[in-house]
Amino acid sequence: MRSRSAIDSLRAEIGRIESVRRRSAAVLPFGIALLDAHLPGGGLAQAALHEVGGTGNAAVDGAAAALFAAGIAARTGGPVLWCHARADLFAPALAQAGLAPDRVIHVEAGDEAGVLACLEEGLRHGGLGAAVGELARLPMVASRRLQLAAEASGTLGLVVRRWRRPGDAALFAQPTAAATRWRIAPLPSTPLPVPGVGRPRWRVELVRCRGGEGAAFEVEACDEQGRLGVFADLGDGSAAARGTHAAA
């Protein structure tokens, strides 16, 4: 009996380890070959933490970073937890990036310590498609806790770095445990044959990628399904993403 109990316990532990490995191997592709080729497994690791930031303190930079994260979250299954310190999230803009209002659970945590606590709880829950937190600072110890929580549950974690004060953008240079780090910069929108504003465009820079190389891409912003677009090649009209290598 004691031997049978030990074997059963060992089998259960092996099953748990294999389950964690399967979750860790799952990825979420962007659907753009040139971009996905720079990510291990061909997409964002779902059981991991990812960072997104703008290029500066301007509101347009923060909006581009938030919409990039919203597009990623939109392509996961299940509800999305979005934690922030202030109630300044514009739901219609998230919907335009594919993240419908009825999928989002908003948490106004009051301060960044509260955002970290709520984000970690969301990642540990295991019943979410993604958990998003808006933070100016992300200490290494806190990022490790978030990464471990994402690995344990299989939930994709996103930290949107929101710069509240001049100089905060410099914090993005500090190391964290996130699997990838992205920097988003707005570009002139897609030209239209008639007066008006075309689809927004972004410069998407993969600043850091664990197990991969950094690179930069020029893409069209997320559509209503959360998918990035590619520029039409001006030479022959074919669709092709434009990318350049960058240091990780």
C-alpha cells in the first residue's frame, strides 16, 4: 500500500511537471512572418510576462503602447484583467484594437503597489485569457514574481509601462524578468486617396527577447480583431512587413 501510494504521488508530480511544460511551450503568433520569426516558437510565450512601453512621456506614446497590449490580449481566449492606478483607460479605443468591453475586468488599484498585487493575483488565478497591469516602475523582484505566476497558471501577463513624470521613460532601461520587452512609437498614418485619416502605423521595436534577437518593424496598428497589419510594398503592390535588426 505504501509503495502504491508513492508511485501514485510520483505519477501525479510527473503529470504536473509535464502540464507546466506544455503551457510554457504554447505561443501566440502575431501572424506576420518576419516578426514571428524573431520569437522563440514563432510567437509570444503565453505562460510568460511581457513588457510594453512607449518611446517617451507623451500621451500618444502611452496610447500606442496600451493599444499594442490590447491587441495581444484580444487574441487570447477568456476574460482580460486590466489593472491601473487611475481610471483613465478609454474603453472605445480598446474595442477598436479588438478588445471588447464585455471581456475586460477593470481594477482601479489606487497606486502601483496595488496594481502589482492585483496583477499577480490575476496571473495566479488561471481562468483569464490575459492579465494587464499599468506601471511606471517594475522592480526585478516584482517582475520575477509575475513571471513565476504566469508560468504556473499559463496566463499571458502584460505590463504596460506608463510614464507619469518627465524622466520616467529612462526606467525602461532597467532589467526585468519579462520574456520580451517592446517599445512602440507612432508613425504617420496610412495614406488615403481622399482627405481623411488612415489606419495608424507604429514602429514596433523588440528591445529584448529571451532566447531570441531584438529587431524593429514598421506595421499598421491593431485592427478590430487585434491583428497588426503590414505595409503595402510601394514597388509592386505586394504586402510585406518592413523590419530591421536591432540590438537586444
